[in-house]
Amino acid sequence: MSQHHKQHPRRYLHALALLTALTPQTTAQENHNSKRGLAYVGNTHGTDNALLTSTKSPISWYYNWSPYPPSQVPSQNLEFVPLIHGVDGASDPQTARQIDSLPQSSTHLLSFNEPDGTTGSGGSAIEPDDAAKAYIEHIVPLRERGRKWKISHPSTTGSGNGLDWLRKFNESCYKIDKQNGCPTDFIAAHWYGNFEGLAGWLGTLNEYYNTNTSRNPPLKIWITELALPQLDADANAQMMNQTLPYLDSQDYVEKYSWFGAFRPQDANGWTGDGVALFDGDGGLTKVGALYMGGENRGFKEGQRGEEGGDGVQDGARHMSISWGLLLSLTFAAGIFSTL
Ligand SMILES: *[C@@H]1O[C@H](CO)[C@@H](O)[C@H](O)[C@H]1NC(C)=O
Ligand SMILES: *[C@@H]1O[C@H](CO)[C@@H](O)[C@H](O)[C@H]1NC(C)=O
Ligand SMILES: *[C@@H]1O[C@H](CO)[C@@H](O)[C@H](O)[C@H]1NC(C)=O
């Protein structure tokens, strides 16, 4: 507090009272602080999107594996996080123009998706050397461009391959730039498996990036894909019930997004439909109700979103075709270990 304020405690208190009165006690505020996000695969059901983006929703941000926000999700309340999937996207001049045109609420950018994974499973299959080159040439300059983007290192699969890839990537980075390597503002991770495995993987990444480098302040981690594949809804609900409080309580975890914002019929064969937030009729599953904050927040199993609610534009059917294709290719990712 400044000297000035000390001399005028009453005026200060009045100002404080006014400020408190003016601060909207809305969930938008809570939303903003929520770590919870949406890995958006292109759900074409308007009521599902309406529910996910309704005012009581704990979801504060979303991404769709691309720099182009989906037209079905209104972005006013949610922070859209662009992702540059691979080297082609990184070197395309249209990509930088596109991210420049995003709303100012977009501040963070995700880079290469599962470079240690195959393209057949949604990965970008990039050699560490090539990734380092493209990252330094195209991604790092975004930190100085326009709004000064906060950039992430590539998000690998949650496996030994992932860590191995990151080590090689780091070596390649320092071969190219002896001073700076590949600077990053945060880390993005994927996890498909049980809770203990997730905690172990995050611990490993935290050790690799923070503990072992004595990095201060430590880099924060975003878990951008997360689910318990090939098991039923009960197993997923139990895993999520254990996971969400843990992630919310870890300071080094900044954001996370569950992989499952779809109905069972839109799930891919690899994860199975136990991960789905919605049932076949668009009601919340047990998993969905939990992710939305449960009954405390006004969400229960079976609940549906409102028709045309909260400014959702339904349709964009053409999107579903490309998404269906992408979906079938994507996210068989992650190594199915430690179940
Ligand atoms: C961190 O350092 C210890 C000690 O050198 C090493 O055994 C461990 O493998 C390192 N962890 C990671 C994730 O690289
Ligand atoms: C990357 O390599 C550099 C140079 O060898 C090293 O100082 C740094 O600790 C490594 N970074 C990580 C995260 O291991
Ligand atoms: C989550 O865990 C709490 C206590 O740990 C329990 O009361 C609740 O029923 C669980 N919910 C689900 C959906 O498993």
C-alpha cells in the first residue's frame, strides 16, 4: 500500500467497497481461474456445446488441434488456444497471419502434436532434429510477435518414447542455438492411462524440466489430452474423480483438458466410448457430470444442454466430415501402458 493510502484509510476503504461491489460475482470470474478446458473434436450437437459453454460451466479454455477456432463454440467466454500441428503448418505463412487474427484473449500457443507418434495415430512423426529446426525458425519468433505469444514445447505421447524424444529434441536445439536452445514458456503433456501413471509422468516431466535444471520459476505443465482408454464409464469416472482434485492442487499444473467432449457414437475405437462426456442422447454421462463440476455446480448425470442456448451456432456439418476423418486418424496416440 502506498503512503498516500495510509493517510486516507477511509477513502481507501470506500474505494475498496466500491470495487468489491463492482466486481461481478459471476462464474465468468471463476471460469477464468479454472484450469479445466475442452479438447474439442468437432461436436456437431448444438445442445452439447451449449452445455459445455453455459455460464455455470467450469470450462475456461479450449483448443481443437489447429490455429482455426471451430465455428460451433462461441469464444467470448473461453480462451481459444491455437495449436501448430507439425512442420508444414509451422512454415505456412498463413499460420502466423491466422494466429495474429485471433481474439486478444488468446495468449498461449501449443506446438507440434505427438512428434514421437505416427501420423496414423494423429501424431506428427517429426525427427527431433527437424522439429528443433522448425521450432527455432517458426515457433520461437512468435514470442516476439504481436501479442508476444507464450509457446509450449511439442507435446509428446506419455511414454518412454516421449521422454527420449524430448531429450533428443533438447540436444538438437542446443546444437542449433548454443545459447538458448529451444526456449519455451510452458510444457504440454498427454496422458492415457490410470491415475498413478499420470502422477508418475507429470513427476518425470517436472523433474526433467524443473528439478534437474534448477529452473526458477518452474515451467508449468498443461495436460492437453487425458483419459482412461478402453475401459468403461465407471472406471473413467473413478479415475477422473481421483485426478481432478490432484491436478487442481498441483501448482505446477496450469491447465488440463479431458479427451472426451463427444457422444459414444463419435468416440474413436482406440479410446473407446467410456471416456465420453455425453451419452447417445446428449445427456451428461457420469464422467461428463463430474467434469462439469457435479451437482455442487448444478450439473448431474443425464442433464442435457438447452436447444440453441447461449449463442451456440449449430451446424457446420462440413466440419464433421473432416473431423471424423481426423478423429479416426488421431488419438490412438499415447502409449497404452500402465493400465
Ligand atoms: C534427474 O537427475 C537425476 C540425477 O542425475 C537422474 O537420475 C534422473 O534420471 C533425471 N531425471 C530425468 C527425468 O531426466
Ligand atoms: C538441454 O540441454 C542443455 C545443454 O546441454 C542443458 O543445459 C539443459 O539442462 C537441457 N535441458 C533439459 C530440460 O534437460
Ligand atoms: C468421488 O469421490 C468421493 C470421495 O472421495 C465420493 O464421495 C464420490 O462418490 C466419488 N464420485 C464418483 C463419481 O466416483
